[in-house]
Amino acid sequence: MALWILSFFQVLPTFLEFLFAFGKQLRAVDFQFSGFREDNRIEAILNRGPLPEIGRSGQDYQICYNLKTFEYKPGIAWPWSSRQTVVWHSFDVQTGHASWITIKANDIIRDRLKEVSNMTLAKDNDLYTSVAKMFVNTLASHTVILEWSGEGWRRYINFLEEQLQSLKRRAIVDRVTRYAAPPPTARSPPSSGIPMADLPPSRTWTLLSPSTHTSTANAPPQPQQPLPAGVAINIPEEPREPPNAPPDFDPKHQGAADLDNDQTVYKIEELQDAQAFEDMVSETCLVLKSNFPVLAQIEAFFQSLPKSGDLDPNLRDCMTANIPRFLKRIQAVRSDLQMHLDRIETISRAISECKSLLYGIVEYQSMQANKLFASEARCSAQRMEEMTKEMKSLTLKTTLETVMMRIITVVTVFFLPATFVSTLMSTDIVHFNSFDSNINSGSTSLGAVKLFLCLSFSLMVATFTFGFGLYWWAVRYQV
């Protein structure tokens, strides 16, 4: 069907270049392609073969062009997308026969052309009785398409500026948190207060909102000279309320978790989003610039039409009277597009600057995080050094205690047999008289010896059993 239609109307072969840009696509393809093609055969030596059966004299012109704009489609993450319209038009200057082929992904152009045609017919019922009037009608149809190419840009650029403001708020307005180093671990003797010289500097409260700034009008005056180190003051355990804090800010619940959150405020994903935003704006700029040469070539083509010597005088007079008005409409569209282009280029430069600033912020945060980690590592090393010194002192004390225990053990083992013998001989088991001089002259009670041995061995068994039980319980349940 398409081949038959294109052959019947003798459409320019270059029209296929514009036609192939349409179709279902996963991503934008040939979005930068634009152009203007013409085939002017008004001169007698360039006339086509006449076909009077279908109302063709052979003295006509054909033009083919495409224009683009951005249209809004709700319900998606990025609701604006580039849309184009391809137009092929021929006009027979002898019969006034006009042919149109417009390609558009929706019915906007078709509905507007119908509306313009109905309005023109309502004003002039004799529209199709004069070649000059039919030519003026074609200019009105071209005007509809040209003005469509200038629509939508203002709303779309406003949308881009809203996205830019969000990016600026992240890159410029929001303040970057400066991570504080961990507090020193040096030990100080306990006192009723904290010396003023040892107090850390007051924290600068950073509120992530574009319109809050810390005011010092109500802040207490700072002392000109620091207090002596011996002066101590009592500091409350709860943190102090920052001045001019918003109602939903509660410093009592601000802790280490907030520091972790602050570290993730600026992420590398934001740089990726900024880069994608910049690419989208660059694509928009390229699409907008592609309309300018097309409009310029359309303007030049219609300016040259009345200059043909083979035109009918009435048609030439009509062209001379109406084409300047049509060219003014083109110039108005070009002027609006130039204004939109200036805005887009300004947005593109602002995005590039914000992206560079975001990159610097991410680098700064990385540097601050490295400093924080280095400070924590240094504090950990200091704590390990202190623990090592304590372990060294503890090892020395343990060594001294071990030496003392060994001395006590040696002395105990040395005197233990004599102590045992002295204890045994002080009882009634062994009995010597004061005048006995022989070692065998004493007497011994065999029953007492047996009783002593029975009691001793029984207590030894009970003691060893109890000790082994404690050792087994400790190994099983506490190790």
C-alpha cells in the first residue's frame, strides 16, 4: 500500500530518509536527523509530463521536511520526549491541486489541519475555485506545522529548570558536613567538673535545608580571654539545643548513626544522575538546533517562488502579497526557538558547573572520611600502645609474684617435713620421758598411729576428690 501511494503521488525518493526515522525503538535513533528537500518544476523547461486525467499539469513543486519538538506524556519517570513530524507537500500551480503526506505518532497535526481547513471553508466557500486561494490555504497548513515546532519548549525548559534547582540545592545550598576527629583518649584525674581548657570546640550545627542559616544575634557572648585551666565547670549530660533549630530536629537523638547518614548524603549515584541529566539537556539542545536550518531553507524556498517567470500573474501577485506574512510567522517561530536555545545552553552550563561541584564534594567527603579513619586508626594505635604498656606492667607484676611464690614454695617444702615430725611428736602418739637419752627408749601407741593414718588418708581422698570435681566443672561449663 505504501509503495502504491508513493508511486501514485510521485513522491520524492528522499522522503524515505525521513520515513525510516519512525518505528518502535528501545532508545532514540536518528533523533538529530533533520532536513529540507525540494523539487521545483515551475519553469517550463523543468515541467513533468502532464496527467490531465488526475488533474496534473506537470508544472508544480514538491517540498519535504521534518520538524521536532518535545511533548509531554504523563505516567513515566521522565515525562518529556522528542517528537517529530514529517511533511511532504506538492502544489500544482496550474490546477491548484495540492497533495499532503504528514507522518506523526499521534493525531495532533491531523486534528489541527482539519480544524484550519474547516475554519477556512467556513470563512470562504469559494476556496477551491481559485488557484491563488488554494495556495494561500497551503500556507496556512504550513503555518500550523511550523508553529507546532515552536510549542512545548517553554514547558519543557521549565521542567528542566526545576530539575536544575534540585541539583543546585544538592550542590550549592546544602552544606557539607565536616567530620570531627575522635576525641583523645588521654586519661585525666577525676574532678567535680571539666576544665575549660580541655573543652572541645562548640559544634557548628548544619541543617540540610536551603533557607536555614545559623544566626548569631541571640548567641551568648564569647569570653575574650580563656579561663585558667584550673577552673572547672559542670557540663550537663544532655546535649544543648542549637539556636534556631527547626521543630522536628531533636539533638538528643543525634548520635553515631547520624554521622553514618551524613557520610552517605552525597553518593556517586548523584554524579551519575547529573551526567544523565546533562546528556538529556545536550540532546535537547541538538534537537532544537536541528530546526533552525530547516526553517531557514523553508523561508528561502518560499522567497524564491514569486521570482519564477512562468507563473500566472494572478498567482504571482497572490504570492507577493501573502508570502511575506508567512515569512514573518517563520521568523517569529525562529525567534522563539532562539530564546529557548539560549535558556537551554544556560542550563547546560549550570549543570556542568554543578556536576563539577558535586564531584569536588564527593572527593572532599572521601578525603574527610580517610582523615576520620586515619584518626580512628591513630586512636586505636594509642589505645593499643596503652594496653601494651599496661600488659608490660602486669607482666612485671606477675613475674615478681611468681618469683615470690617460688620462694615461698621452696621454704615451705624445706620446712614441711620438720613441721610434720614436730607436730606428730607433740601428740601422745609418741611419748618420751625427759631423762631418756636413747632414741629407742620412747614408747609409741599403735592404736593412735592407726587412727591417725585412717583419718589422714580419708581426708586426703576427700580433698583430692573435691578438687578434681571443681576442676572438671570449670573445664566443662566455663571454658
